[in-house]
Amino acid sequence: MEVQRFPQDMSALPIDKSAPRSCLIRGLFAEETDVNGAKRPFYTYITQDLPYNQRCVVVVPPDGVDTLAYLENSFWLDFADRNKVFLHVLVPDENGWDTTGADAEYLNKVYMQIQARRYYITMQDNIYAVGIGRGATVAQQAVMKMTSEWSGLATFGDLDDNALLNAGTSGGSQATGATELSVSGDKVQLPVWMAWTENTGNNAAVCAYWKQQNHSAEEAYSSQWADEIYFPTTVCKKSQINEEQVAQVRVTNHFTALTADLFDAVWAYVGSACRHRCFGTKALRTYADPIAYGAELHTLEHEGFTRTWYEYVPESVKNSDAPVPLVVCMHGRGGSAESFLDMSGMNRVAEERGFIAIFPEAGLYQIRPGALRNLLLWNGQYMDKRVDDTGFVLKAIEDVKARRNIDVTRIYACGQSSGGMMSSDLAVAAPQVFAAVSPWSAIVNPDFRPPLPESMDPAVPYMFLFGDKDWLCVDREHGELEYHVSKMIADFLRNLMKLYKLDETPRRYQCGEISWYVYRNEQKVPMLTVGVVSGMTHANYPRESWIAYDQFLCMFSKDEDGTLRYMGEPVQA
């Protein structure tokens, strides 16, 4: 089996303009990560035609066998091909797996390494651990220590006396600098599936640990592949908008060997959960596949590239002739249209509120010299030329309007990080189109430093939401305004206050995790609303979609002559 090295200059690799977010490389690659000053190798397999922003499976294989021979003779490469996932495989040292905790640290370091976006782009935070043989104990230890960083765990083999080494240990949050990698390391719920000879001894102790962690009910169910299935208790004290209570504990007894059929059954459950950043910690939800939820994929050609978006039309809208609002919802840097439908949950807001939501996909950007040229980022650049994402989004809106009965007075934009910047750019570039916008966790692009708009005519109201731990928005030492935002953001907000003649002393109130700052004009219209989310890093969470639409966007409309209305009443210029 050929093992490759990653190209030193990723920017030299050609891009398929008909599939711009496809991985630029394919095959089996050698990587390494630093563990307490020592380099540890691991392998990464990228299947052919794999698009960026897919989930990752990290395997701790059995020791006592050559890792490459194990890969070649097992089902793992075929599994990755069929399921379109990134596959990563650890390598034990010559003495086999160390279950005193050192190799658990190795596994968690690999978790962090594969999110670096140097040679490929994974779906951040959606990584699943698999341990086999003595590797099962290593996987248990690693995931118990950093549970909130993993989306699922599957182990195959009896566990040793050290399996509960990290049962009482939490990795805790880790500073990762100005990156989009966020590590909270909390004890949270997690889908787990464990196969062993019998549920006794160390195995039973680990099973009890996960049942407690997942708030499992005591009654056991069974299926073709699992002898014991413990569902979460039906008592749920919080809304499940942000986090769904979905973590089961599944057990297969009388286990002898891991087969492709067994793992397919395990993956069908464990891989159905995804983790997203939220305030406090990372939330767990069932993955919302766009097609399964009824969204349609659309494309158009723009500047020589095939551009895509998912379009969600609620059932009630399909059967109605009445014009409906349109919300444009945009993903962050390195994300994708389908992942943001899942992360934002805006499709569910659309279903209950009766509007059409579209999820366009950004153009390309090269983040550093020699790096990938096809990282997705809004209004980025390709071959030293700015990408016209504004033109693409406006063309997509026209395409939707040609097929659907859109209320042109109620078109809105929102998005996270780079998508937040894009929603702001759309307001500046096409204020006649958008009645209101809601940027999340970003509002201006610090890399391009665009000039402040000299006018917004007609006016576009803004709701800006961000976390108080967001490295891109907050500067604790030198930040400005009441909420310590960076100078660029403060300048942009002050400019809006000036353009709209707002009272620069905001009305303030607290609701749950959000501290609100409301800036009103002479009519008492909230033309700028800022919400600071306590305990949140660079992220967005599903409830933000409900907040943005219900508390802000839907209150504004814009007549075809440009007159802005707030709750039906015209807003004075």
C-alpha cells in the first residue's frame, strides 16, 4: 500500500471549478502530531472525490499487528469510500498500547491535529473515536477525558483495569489562540456502542459510567446487533432546540471479531449524531441531512465556477399561493451549505414560521502562502482576484424569485463568522434588496479592511450576535464600547449609529444567556441591536436562528420604493 506525503505547496494543485470544494489530494498519507515533545505518527485516508467538510472516524487499531497490513486487510478503506468520511488511524509503538494514559493523550492530540486545515478540511467538532482490542481501553480513556470534543464512541474488545482512568478527569478548556478550533473538554452526553464478551467486571463498570453520563433509563431494549440498548430518560428539563437528548448506550455481548456488517450497524447509530459549538459547551444533535429534511440542491454558473445552494421550502408554502419571506443563511469559513443547514436549524424555523430559507455555499480563498486555494470563505479571492460572492447570492435570489412566490418586501440575510461578514456585505452592497440582516460572530472582515460605508440608502437594520469569549470579536484588554469588541467592529457599529442617527446610549436588558444592547433612532425603532452570549466562543447555535427571526428580522419590511417599515409603520430616514 502506497503511503504518500502531503505536498509542500498545496496552492500548486489544480481546482475543479465544477466541484470547487473537493479535496485536492486522495489516497493514504502519513501525518504526525506532537505528544509531550515526542512525534507520534498516524495515517490519514482521503477517498476519491471526497468533498471538504465531512465527518472523521479515528481508529485505534489492535496492537500486535502492523498498522498498514491491518488497514490493507480490513474493511476500513472500503468503509471510508462508501460513507465519504475522513479516516485516521493511529499507530501503536513497539510495546503496544500504553493504557496508563499516555496513548489517550496521543488520541486527543490527533483529534486536534486533523482540524488544522493544512491539507484538507474536516467538519469541525464532528469526529468519532473507535477502539479495537487493547485500543478499546485507549479510546475509552481519551473520550472520557474530552467527551465534549467527540461526537461518538465505539469500542470492540474487553476493557482492562485502566479503562476508567479518566472517569473523574476532565480535560478542561484549552487556549488555541486565534483559530477556529475550540476545546472545552467537558463531561457531557455521548452516543456510545461497546462490544465485548460479557457485561461484567471492567466492562460493566464502564457501561455504568456511560449510563450515568447519558442519564439513561434502567430498562434495556435490544436489536439485531445490540443485546442491550439504554435510552435516555424521558425527563428533560430544558428545551431541546440547542441540544437534543439523543445519547444512548448500546452493548453487544459475546463479541468475537469486528466485521464490516457489525460496524455498519454501529455507524448507522453512532454516526447519526453531530456536535456543534454552543454557549457553555458543545451541544449534541441528530445530524440534519438536507435531502432527508426535504431541501433541494440548486446550482448556477458564476465567474466560471459551479455555485450551489440548498433551498428549503416548507410543506405549507408549497401548497400556498401567498407570497412568503426569504431568508439567506450563510455558513462560516471552511463550512458548507449542508453543514450550516444542520448547525443553524434555520430550516426548522422556516417550517414553523412559513418562509423559504436558502443556504448558499461560499467561494474560494487561500488562507496563507502555499496553503489550500479552495478553503470556502465569503468574498474571498482566487488566483489573486476577488471572488464576486455578492453577485452570486443576488443571482441565487433572482433564481428563487423566478420559481417561487417571494414577498420581495421581506428578504433577509444572516450567517456565522465569514457568513456574518457576508450578511453585512450584502446589506452594504444591496440595501434595496434586504429588509434587515443578522450577522453572527462577525460583522466585518479584518483581513480586507473595507472602508466604512458612507451611506446605507435605504437603511438596513442590524442584529449582531456574538459570544463574550469570541476571539474574532472580543478584545478583553483593548476592546471598545460596553461589550469590549475589537476596534474594527466598534468603528463599524459607531458608523451605523451615525448613519441612522441613533441614540448612542443603548437600552440594556438580560434574557437568559444573552445581554442585549438596543440602539434606537428618534422614532424609538431598534435599528441596531447587539446581543452578547455568555460563555460562548466563536460559534453560533440553533436558538440564535429563532431569536434572529422572531425578535428582529420579521419585524422589518421594505417597500419596493425603498421605504423601510418596522411592524408595518414607515421608518423615517
